[in-house]
Amino acid sequence: MLKVAVVGCGRVAQKRHIPSFRRLKRRVSLCAVCDLNHGLAKEAAQEFGIPRAYSSFSEMLSKEDLDIVDICTPPQDHLCVALQAMEAGSYVLMEKPMALTVSDCDKMISASHKNGVKLCIVQNQRFYPPFLTANKLVDNGAIGELTGMRILSLTHRAEFMAHENHWVHKLPGGVIGETGPHAVYMSLAFLKNVRDIDVFAKKTLDYPWVLYDDYRIMLEGEGMNSSIIIRHAGDYTAEEVDLFGIKGTIKMDLQSMLLIHYEREDLTPMSLALSSLNVASQIVKGVMTNAFRVMFRRPMLGHDILVEKFVESIINDHEPPVTAEEGRETVRIMEMIVDKLYQRYGCSAHSSQTNKT
């Protein structure tokens, strides 16, 4: 049994990480949680039947013999917590982004090698079933050579924007530091050697603490680009990824967990009719597959699949599902995005505090 402790007991820990580890109760034991807010830590421990709750990470490390430390704190704290955990000999699972700077990533990678422990970054949306299927289709040449991709990410404004004291407002570039890494790492699953980026941002909400709530990002890579729309000002959510190839298109809806593979060689009435039937068939098959997964408790959420793969990588001593180097590359591109925001919009891109003065 691998002994696990979760650091940071906020929403992502309670809704995703802790339940993902609880699924693996035959292989892991959740023995402790830790949060600077001791009341929150005790609430999480009581809610999930975890034996011990701490407010001091150092105290927890000294009292618990841990195999895995799962870090769910804001990214500003990742470096300090990860270094302590790895120096104590624990494997580390860490929420994205890995850090706010490449230099912090390098320090963690160095500590991972020095202490002989695995370091895995949570890139959960890469492990949704439609995304895993899309990887296989692309690898098998189903849509031919990739020519581009598009990502649409819409977040309800109540999740981040409406909360003045939410930690995302203090990130470089604003909330993009929290949601942007998702789009970047999904792009990197198909886009190689990103060498240039462009970004536009604007503020549409009246909240004075919000830096920007609408972003348009272009990543230029080897032979193709990724076009990204991220918006936090609406009253609904969406997460979609489109892949464009010379022989077809793949469209993923990562919230309804559906994938549609489009192939239309021409626009004759017969071709369009057959295409419509094919799309309808794929939707029905996808809905039935999702229902099967729910009925038989098969994992659907990216966190569930990634956490299980990370545990397997420790048991079987192979590479984690997302390496620290992959996490570092996402941070490198996020640094490029923030720098471009700074060049285009000035110092306000580095801190939302300027909007309060």
C-alpha cells in the first residue's frame, strides 16, 4: 500500500484528487491532509475518512512516512512544498501549472533526479477518453497530416471572476495563469517546437479586481498553429478541441465526452447525407459508451485516469504519465504568453493590483 498525503484542501483536492486516490483503495492509503487553514483540513479529513489533518507541512513530513505527496496548492507555493517532499524521499504529484517560472521547474527537476523520486504534473484534460482516442486516431493517420488545431475554453464567471480574493487574480497575466496551461498542454500533445506566440486580452466584466477575462492566443509550431480562445465572462461553460488534417477533422467535446470524426470528400447530396448519418452514428455510439462507463464505474475523468497511471508508474517503476519536462515546457510557453501581454499592455499584465489603484 502506497501512503499518500494531500497538501492543499481546496476545491480541486476535494472534487478531484482525493476521490481519484480513494478509487485506488486496494493500492493506496490516504493517511493525511494538510492545509494552512487547519479548519479546512479537518473538514476534508472528516468528509473523506482520512485519519489525520495538519496545518504544518513540515510537521506532517516529520510524523508521516509518505510514499506520495499530492500538491494541490496555488502554483506560487509549488516549489517550496515539492522540494521538501522530494528531499524527504516522497514521490510528488502536482497540480498544473508546475510553477510560474522555468527556473523553478528546473529546481524541481534537479531535486527529482537528486533524490531518485518521480515527479508528475497533472495535465488532466489530456486523459479524458475523447482526447486519448484522438491521439490514437492521429497516430494512425485517420485524418492525415495535421495542419492546425483550435481550442475553445469557456468558464462560468462565478468560478473565478466573482471572487475578489481568489488567488488567480494575483497570477502573472491574471486568470490566464490558471486556465491557460490547460490549453497549452493540450496543444503540445500535437504541436511540436513552439517557437512564437501571440496573445490579445481584454476586460469585459466590471469587477475592479479582474485584470482580463477574455484571451485570444496563437501558438506557432512546427508545420501548424494552435488557435486558442479562453473566456471567463459568461454564464456557461465549454471545453472543445478541434484537430484539422488534410484528410479530415476531429472534433472533441470534453464536457459531454464525445468525439466526432468528419470525412467529406465532396459536397454532393449523397456525400452530405452519408456524412450526417455517420455523425449521428458516432454520437449514439459515444453516448452509449459513456453510459457503459458510468454503469460499470469505469474512469472517465482525466484526474482518475492520470492518478491511476501515476500510481502504476511507481509500482512498476516506469515513466510517469506526465513528466516534469512536459510540465516545464508548458510553463515555458506560459512565460512567453505573459511576456507578450506585458509587451502589448504594459505593467498591468503582471499584476491585477494595478486595477485596484
